[in-house]
Amino acid sequence: MDRMQSKAAVFDSPGLPLRMVDFPVPDPGPGEVLVRIRCATICGSDLHTIFGRRHSPTPSILGHEMVGDIAASGAGRLRDFFGRPLAIGDRVTWSMVWSCGDCYYCDYGLPSKCEHLFKFGHERIGGRRDLTGAYAEYCILPAGTAIFPVPANVPDLVAAPSNCATATVSAVLRNAGSVAGATVLVMGTGMLGLTACAMARAEGAAEVIAVERAPRRRELAWKFGATVLLDPEDSLLESIRAATGGHGVDCILEFAGTPEAGESALPLLRAGGHLVMAGAVFPARPMSVPAEDIVRRLLRVTGVYNYRPEDLGHALRFLSEQMTTYPFEDLIAARYPLSEINTAIGFSESEKPPRTAVFPDWNLCK
């Protein structure tokens, strides 16, 4: 009997189109789970890889934002991250990052820096687990993957980005600490920044100031909870002082990723304020900041990269609770079948929408 095949889009090198390849679908081993992908979304970091702005192993199956149905499982109990039973056919998503749980960094509560780290959509193909990226029909989850059922009221288009964008924002807000009653400034209103506006408001922020250069994105921030919109080309310092009685903001959540954004952020903080940076995920020039300012004004600067599995759980709860408050589905600008992945990538790069969706099974596009 012929083994079942899965189509997947293979990335070979920047400048080359992704090519469609058939891969044998593996039988899941002990503790492993096979998922049939329902929907994937194109993350900005994938575009950075495809267009050569950051390095990723090749050849590979890219894509790490995905939701799917459990198709099969290996020997052992089929459970979610919290130990609750799962079943064949359940709609799930899972942590973009797999960590061992036993190494030096895992013991120190830094699973995203695990010494044996495995990242979906970031691994070189050529072994048993080739199908570990989103731009495919199936994905195999190694034993120990943190799996989460998707709430029934969260559609595929909203669930797919949760295991990168929404979970990363959850990690950023966790690192920021309580924002209840605070004035929060969000730098960059792409997918993560817009989500951060909504999440900060949901967690009780009194004011959310969105800073964005692109007018279209800036205006979209209104719909996601921003109370003040600013253009970085204007005098940010004067505007922030006017809006905060001359003190500055309590917290800045940085998603722009440019050195200029980080450099302009510190003067906008009040004394004792907190800058949480998550946008700089590709090479750029060094950031220049006045160390004396950090010391004398008692500022805190925290970097966030990837997230803990608990952050994905929080992200899914947030989406479920806020589905009728914020128009998350509107962040998906276009939908393509997997067979048109290169067209989808070209659209995402040229138009720079928050997200573009890709459906391995076009019948699931709703």
C-alpha cells in the first residue's frame, strides 16, 4: 500500500521561489502527534527569511503560524499542555518552540533558549521530521510539544497567528507587569502592535498611545483599542509630554524593530518607566542609548524573544474572550491556496498587511 503523501512548499534560498514537493507522511512515533493543517498565516519573520533579511537553515519548510486537526497519534496518552485529554479530530494549535524541559536554560525558566531548541518552520529538512512547517498539508509534532485546543468561537483565521503573534504579545505583557491604570505606548502597529493595543486595553490600561508611520496601520489601531495615535515623524517627545502632564509614559511596548525606534523610546518614559522590546528580530545597526539616562532615571529595558507555553494558553483565552470586541479577522488581508504560496508571499511583501492566510485545503477557506 502506498504511503500517504503531503504537499509542502520548500524554501531553498533567498531570491528563489518556493517549490512544491510531495513528502511521505510519517506514522507518529511514541508521544508524537500528526496534524492536518487547516490554515496557516504568513509572519513577517518568514518574509525576512525569504527575502534574505535574516538567516534560516535551508532547505526547509517555512511557516510557524498554523492551526489544524489531530489526524493521528503515537503510543501514549494524547493530552494537551495542561494534561487534559485530546482526541483525533480535535482542532488544535501548539507552541512554535519546543524545548526539552531539562537543560540549563529550561531549569532557569527560559525555555525559549533551550540548549536543544526546536522551532516549527525553522528547521532544515532531510530527516524523519521533514513536515514541521506551516506551508504544507500535514505537520508532525515531536513528543512533548505543548498542544492547546482552539476555543470553538475562535475561527481558523484568528487561531493560526496565535502561536506566534498573539502568544508573543502575551509574553511581552507578562514581562511588562501589570498595566492596569497605566499609560502604555505601543511602537509599531503591525500584527503584534495591534494585538498589543487590544491586550493592554483588555488588561486595564488607562491610555494606549499607538506610534506608527504608515497612515493605514495607524488608523487601524483605533479599532484595536488605541486612545491616541501619533506619527513618529512628528515631535513625539512634545506630544507625549502634553499627554502625560510632562511625566512620560509608564510603559513602552516596542514592535517596530528598528534601532531608531529603540533610541527614541527611552526619552518618552517617565522616571522608573519600563521599555519592553520585541521587534528587533533581524540584523540592524547597533542601537545607541545614553547609559546615564537609564541609570539616573531608573529605567528598565527588557528583551522578549519567543515565549513560554503558558503565554500561548493566555493568548487563546484572550482571543476567545475578546472576539466580539476587536475585529481580529479583519487583520487577514487576503487568502490563498497553498498551490499559490509564491503569489501570497509576493502580496505580503509588497502590501505589508498584518497577515495573509494560506489554506492547504481550499475547501476550508471560509
